[in-house]
Amino acid sequence: MKLKLNNKKKVQNAWAMYDWANSVYSLVITSTIFPVYYNSVTKGVDGSDRVSFFGWEVVNTVLYSYSISFSFFIIALISPLLSGMADASGRKLAFMKFFAYLGSISCVGLFFFDGSNLEFGILCSVMASVGYAGSIVFYNAYLPEIASESEYDFLSARGFALGYIGSVILLVFNLLTIQFPDLFGFPEGSFAPRFSFLITGLWWAGFSQIPFRFLPKNPYKKSIHRGLLLKGYQEISAVFKLVRAMPMMNRFLASFFFYSMGVQTVMYLAASFGDKELGLPGDQLILTVLIIQFVAIGGSYLFAFLSAKFGNKISLMMMVLIWIGICGAAYYVYTVYEFYALAFVVGMVMGGIQSLSRSTYSKLIPEDTTEHASFFSFYDVTEKMAIVIGTFTYGAIEQWTGSMRNSAVSLGIFFLVGLGFLVLVTIPKKALSTKVS
């Protein structure tokens, strides 16, 4: 069910700006500065990579992998019920705000993490991850409400592109403070990287005010004052029955589940791979991520155009095949230039597969429904559980075999299974993308 929006373009641009606001978390905290900083402050003076976490002796990178898995497991458990409550009460924007502020405040908390308080640092990183993942559920649910079907692919790509641009701008600023702390009046040592966590939280909360101001607050005029928890459960149960009766949506979610295990794990742990397996210094690792971000901007639009020409299914299959090749190639990467080349290819398909997956799912949602948050909760739970299993498997294989290379190759299996399910998906012809004028 489409909304009649006043100043539709302004609403769509404001929606896309939430990607600009929250993507700095993905880049600074999960992909670049925090993993490098975390590895540095948790490494013993004797070079040991083992840490004590509430008395549990574990490899530092394995603990980080497990903490990511745990954070997404939390949101996978609670987001369906919260989505049902949001749809029943018309409070989707309020839930989105709560998680956005939880995540941004947790990023600020990381400013006080210095390695001696490992438990506090892990707690903040987990809460930041929960905030990020939780807000995305309600953010994505706005897409089918504020755009026509022909606009899904390109509006989704616009959001991801803005996210990549904004996060690169902040990352470059943070890198300047780390490389040249004297220019900013910062003391030597860990202050500059910790400051980057602080400003990431402030950026996230600050730019979120744009979508918070313009997105519809209660577009379907729903109201419920008592029994919200029960109503939320009833809402999500009803949507679950609908999803079970939709074979194409089930097949797409199965495919999305498996290839997301690979995509998300690469995003979260690529920097750790370069650090541990190749011994790359922090500046080269961050340059690698910058390459991925810049290329991903073009990749988002490239595959939106390809979907307009060949359809979403063919475009997604092309990207999954490329991802399979990436997993195999990672095993044989030993030099920094090989790592850069692989990063270029990753960037090309990373933005495309994320943006096109979101818009493809939007096309499979019934047009006459108002329960968009509930429908998207299944999409997001699928993605979160994929992250849980993917990162956990990656960490477990490293722990068992002693090499991240084996972990990287194993991700190819997930992509293969995802491709198998994708072959079985048929997207209705009416849902094929058309270019936005």
C-alpha cells in the first residue's frame, strides 16, 4: 500500500540520508579503525594474541568474531516482535530512533576503551552493533512506502552510495587525525583512534536528524495504547503465515541467507584477514577498505542498471558467481597488490548485492499490505542470522585450523548454496526494474 506523500523527493532524499548517517559505523567501527585498534590494544607485550575475557582464555580475533555473532543473534531474537509492535502501533520511526541512539551512544562509549577494560570495550561494540542492526530493520521498511516499484532499485542504490561517500569522508578525516595528531592538537598514542569512535557516534546521531524530521511518523494512522506486546506478537504471527505461503519469497530468503553469510563475513573480517595473514600495517589495511568503498559507489549503480536491462535475478546471479571467485582467490593472496586487486573486485559486487537484495525483497512484498516493518523483519533476521553463522563459522575454522585462509575458502560454499536457491526464484515480470527518469 503506497502512501500519498507531500514532497516525495524530499522524503526519499531524507530516507537515503540515514545511510549517510549510519554507514560511518560500518566503516570506522566494524571495518577499519576499530579492528586495527582492537588488535593492537589486545596484543600482549610478548606478542601473544590470547586475551582473558571474564576469565575465558581466547584468541583476540576469535573473541571479536564471536562478539559480532552474539550482537546479531540478539537483534535476530527481538526484531520480529518489535517490528510487529511497530506495525501495530504505527511507531516505526520511534523504534528506529531508539536503536540509532543506542548505537551512536555506544560508539561514544568506545572512546573510553583502552585495552585494560576489555569487557567494557566488547560490551560497547556489541551494543553499537545491536543499535545499528536494529535501526536498519525499520529504516528498510520505509522503502516500499515512499517509492514506487520502478524506483526501488535506484533509490536503494542511492542510499548505499550516500553511505559509502559519507563514511569515506569521515574515515579520511579520522585518518588525518591519526597520522598527524599534532596538527589537531592531539597527544601521541591512542587518543586519535579513540577520538574517531567518539566522532563516529556524534556523526551518526547528528545526521540521523534529517530522516527523523522528514520520514512519516505514523503514515497509516494506527493507534494502540494497551496490549501492545500481545498485538505485536499477533501482527508478526499473521505476517509469518503470509510469508510461509509465498514460495518465491521463501526461496529468495533462503538464497539471501546463504550468500549473506559470505558477504557480511567478508565485510566484517576483511581487515582482520589482511592484518593477520598478510601482516599489512594499519594504513595499508585502511587504504584497502577505501578502495572497496569508492568502487562500491559505482557498483551499486552499475548493478541497478544491469537489473533494469536483465532483471534482478540475473544481476544477483552474476554477483554471486563473482563472490565465489573472490573466496577462491583469497586463499592465494600473499602480497599487498594482490590484496588491493581483490579489494577492487569485492567493492564492485559488495555495494551491488546489498542494494539489489533490499530492492528485490521489496518487490516480493504484497502491494496491499501496511505491515512493512514486519515483512522486513524476516529479511533482516535472515541477514542477521547469516552474520551470526558466517562470522562464528569463520572464527571457529580459524581456531581449528590456525589459518584465516581456510576460513575464507569455506565462505565459497555458502555462496554456492545461495546460488542454487536463487536459480529457483522467479520474480514476477511486473516486478522487473525500470530505470528512474
